[in-house]
Amino acid sequence: MQTREVFVSAPGKVIFHGEHSVVHGKVALAVSVNLRTFLRLKSTSSAEVRINLPNIDTFLSWEITALQPLLANFKGGQCDPTELDTDLLKRLRTFTGISDDSTDTRSMAVLAFLYTYLTIFAESLASITLTVWSELPTGAGLGSSAAYNVCLSAALLSARESISSPLTPQLESASWSKEELELINRWAFMGEKIIHGNPSGVDNAVSTWGGFLRYHAGSITPLSWVPILRILLTNTKVPRSTKVLVSGVKDKINKFPTVMKPVLESVSAVSCTCEQTLTEMAAHGPSAEHFNILEELIDINQHHLNVMGVGHSSLDTLCRVTLARGLHSKLTGAGGGGCGITLLRPETDPSVIQSTVEELKTCGFDCWETSIGAPGVQQHASNGLSLDVLKILNSY
């Protein structure tokens, strides 16, 4: 590996439409959100591997000579992963002292990093330092772990020279070819398996490709030529269990099948109608009527999610505060608290946005104006990053 420095970033995600119904084989639309995770990789001569994760106060290093024995009996040389090496993962848990039942953010981040590093560099472990910093809150259903794994995969594959450097002297940022993005996505999916056990693959796909993705019965299709939309993203900071909420919806479907199955079909129709509207906006330019349709679909979907039993008083507050200002909101993700999104029209007055954010913050929520449909994973030149991000990444 040549001495080099690599900067990459990848976006988080929100579910635009189709929460919960997607679990039952219906269509969902997932979309990148323009809050990003940033990574700096620098090769060193220290004979150590270091990782700095300031968001979760984690700063660790290992001697390469201590890591090398972990690859004993490793089938190795995986340039294109297809399945998780459970024996290696078990050795990593023993090596790090992370128990089988440990699922905390720090432990999972460390395991995903070590596994990805060791398998990509199995033939010759390299001395590197990685620093990762994110604009995404953890545990909020915004795909923070997927953005982390996509950044890891892209940076390590680039340093290993398994993928090209898409940057030219004239560019501040660039992305990889379709084939290279597919490889990054497969490696990131391995990291997601380590963290989540049995992920759908949607989060890492959105983080890799960006934009809007259609998910249906295990098939993921990126949508071409869709518009970037402005939103308010609100984190109610109300904790919830995705597993419990998914189970609750299933119980309700079993109890009232003739009532709930049409609800699932209607949510799927909302996703399909939204997809058609976005396609029209891309082809002919956005109109006021397009935004009217998007707002109505948001309201319909939110009502359906309440019928499913995944609403929450905090989300009701979000919808009430925004609707009082003519804005339309829905939960995103599992519900029961968590996050919500509010669509902003091009003509929405800045004072309306400011007053909305301020009132939501008085409710104890975090709220940002951002956009959806942002680019996927990218490599950056140092001058392609903001000074604030660069300062953080260069601090370790």
C-alpha cells in the first residue's frame, strides 16, 4: 500500500414512505438525507492500527503483530465478500472482550471496523489511522451505522487499491463506478450484519448510492432523476424498540386481518403514487400541484401509521406544530417516538421555518433543516470538505 491519505463521506437515510408495510412485502421508498458521516484514513509507519470515533468517545489502537494471529485458518483473500466469516467474528469478540450478547454502539463499531480491516487487508496488514466523525445521531433510525460501514468499506478498499481513486486535480469530490459502488455496498452489508444480525440491506444501499431507492420484497432499485427536496428533520429523542413495534403491528394484523391488510395495501399505494409523482417532477419540473400531492400523501401515510399503532404523542406534537404553519409531517422509521420529517415547499418563508424549529426545540426535540436525495458515498479532496469537518478529522 502506498503512503496516502483518503477522505470519504456517506449520507444517512430516512424512510419516505412504506414503514412497517415493507416488512409484509409491500413497496417502500428510502432516501438519503444530507447529514453525513466523514472519514479520514492515513497510512502510517507505526506498525499499529488506530481508530478514533470522537462521537462516541472511542479511541483505540492495536499492534499489527497482535492482530495477525486472528487470521489463522482464515479462508482469506476475500476481494468480494459473500457471507460473514463467523469463526473470525468469534475470535474478534474474544480478542476485544466483547461478549456475544453485547450490542452497544461502541462495541459494534469496533467489531465492524476490525472485521472489515482484517478481511480486506488479510494478505498484508497495513499501518493506518482512521478518524470517523458524523453529523448523524446514533440510534435515531437515520442509518448512522450504514453510513459508518459504507465509509469504512470505501476508504479501506481505496487504500488497498481494490477500487480506483475517482478524484482528479480539478475535482473537490467524486464517486466511483457502478461496479465499484456495488463492491463497496457488499462490504458495507457485511458490517451491517455484524451490527444488526439480519439487516434488509436498504440502509447501506441508500448510503452507497444516495438519492431515492425503491424497496420491494428484497429487491432494491435506485430511482433515476429524482428531485432533491428540502425537509425539516426532527428527532423527538423518545427511545423506542423497533423489534417491539414491528411485533405489535404483526399482532394487530393477525387480530384484525380484514381491517389491517387493506391498510398495508394503501400504504404501498402511497409509496407507488409518490414514486410516480417524483418521476413527473424530475421529467417536467416541480409544480405546486406536485407538492400538494406529496403533502397529501404524507398526511395519509401518517394516519395509516397511527392506525398500525406505531404513533406516539411526541409525533402528534410534531404534526400539530408544523400543520399550524401549513407544513406536513410524518414519522420516519419504526415510530413510537424516534424521528419525523416535514416537507418544505420551495416558497416556504424562512421565518416560518425558523419559528417552527424554535417551537419544536421548546418541546425538547432536536430539529434541523436539511435535504433528501443527497449524493451517496464520495471521495473528497481536503479542500472539498468544510473547514469545521476538516479540523475535526485532522485533530486525531
